[in-house]
Amino acid sequence: MKKVLTALMVGMGMMLTAPFASAQDEITVAYFLEWPMPFMAAKAAGTYEKEMGVKINWRTFETGTAMSAAMASGDVQIAVSQGVPPFVVAASAGQPLQVLDVAVSYSDNDNCVVGTNMEVDKTNAMELKGKKVAVPLGTAAHYGFLRQMDHFNIPLSSLSIVNMPPPEGAAALAQGAVDFACGYGGGLMRMKEHGNVLLTGTEKEELGILVFDVTSAPTDFIAENEDLVAIFLGVTAAANDKWNASKDEAMLKVIAKESGMDLEGARSAISTMKFPSAQEQLTNKWFGGSAQTFMKGVADVFVEAGSIKSALPSYENSVNAGPLKAVSR
């Protein structure tokens, strides 16, 4: 696990000085398939391009760590719904990235699932010692995995940890190639077909295991294109507000199609998601201080687990609320 993240950070370090594409005429935005979110309706309608006046290349990814690498190389200018842990890994490695908004909060849509044949739940979780687990390293699921293993007093050294994105982890669990797997989105849904979660979303929150994604971008790109970024966040906020107000069925159909899911699958996934308004995000619960403190906590957990070399003294400068404040005026 340490070697994988170290290699990732070295790769990032080599790309930190790479130029990024100009946002004047064209930008590339990263997002996930099988991760249904309101912004996808605006994407399908072409609202972002109409409001921003630029051509947008929408590019799909499987992990937030890959998003970080793409932003470091200059291939991507904005990443939607990057997990906090992969963002923290990149920022801790020195990559100049900043958080722009809270894309989604989803305690029930990110978890670890134990294979049915194991007959293990929270009451006998210690039986997972010595077992094999699929984890997408450096992601929100990785952080949740570390915190849950710590909660159940299961030494990481006793586990065989395999780095797998959620779709592959789900397939490995179904085939019995791993004993349990951690993931999110469509991958997690398929994992649940072959096992059970150790802790519910509410139980995780009670332990302080928050799960949320952010919209992020390279620091220089934000500084040079603050108005453009604010428009992007404004379109996203409007889509979130529309969804929060109505849960519109027609909107859901578009979201499902854009996310590559069937209607019922998208309905199930999005029902576990929360999309805080721009105004709410600027309160103490999020960018008023709690989000920055949470990032520091994530980094410290990764350092303690040996997953990253060191944490930043503070993650206050890792959040740029300027464009979001412009949206909420």
C-alpha cells in the first residue's frame, strides 16, 4: 500500500511544473460514471458551455487519484466529485490543488463489504484478521477502510491489501478472489449483492468517519480564471438546488443516462447522497473551518498508517472559497 501511494506521489512531483491548457477557449472536466449527480443534467443540456462560453471536454475516471495525476499533467482543469482522501494525498505531496466546493456528501454510498460466505459483521469483525481485501488506495474508500480497521482493532499488517478500483473490487468479491472489498457508487452496489457492510453510514458518522467529495482544480488555473470557475460552480449549484427542491423524475432519467446506469440503479444511488447549497457550504459545518480540519485529520491518519510520508501543517490554503462566495451573493 505504501509503495503504491509513494509511487503515485513521485509521479505527481515530476508533473507539478507541467503546463496546463488555456481555459480561454477549451477546458477538460473530470467526472465519474456510475456516480449519479444533479450536475449531469446541466452537462447533458449544455448549460456549462452556454454559461461559460468555452468548449468543455468531459472525461471519465475511475478514481480520484487518477484525477489528481491528470490535473498535475495539465490534461484536466476541473475535477468534479474528487474524494477528499485523494485530494489530501495530492496536496500533501506538494501538488498545487485547491478545493472549490462540496460536490456531494455520501456516508451510505462509500463502504466496505464482507463476502457472504465469511459470515462476518460488526459483532465478529476480528475474524477479518489475515484476510484479503480489495481497496482503491488513496480514495475516500481507503480512508474509511483505515478508520474502520482501526475501530475494530484489526492490524493492517495482518491483511493482504490489493489496490483495486471499485468495479474490479466488486468483481473480485463476487468471484471469491478477495474476502472483503471497499468502494463506492456502482461498484459498491454490486459488492452488496455478494455480502454485507460492517457499519452503516450513520454508524460511521458517529465515529467521525465523514464521507464527502469536492470539486477541485489546479491553484494556478483558479487564480487565472476565477470568474470562469465561479460560473462553473454556479451552474452546479443551480442543478443541485433544482434537484433538492423537486427530485424531478425527468431530471433523474437524464442523470441516470449520463451516469451510465439504469433508472432504478441511479435512483438507489442518488437517494443516499446529499448536495449542500452554496450558502450551507460557506458555514462552519464545511468551509468555515470544519472541512479544513477534517482534511488535516485524514492526512494524519494516512501518515500514521504509513500511506503518505507527511501531512501539511494546515489545509487552510487547500480551500479556495472565493468563487463559491461569488456564487452565493
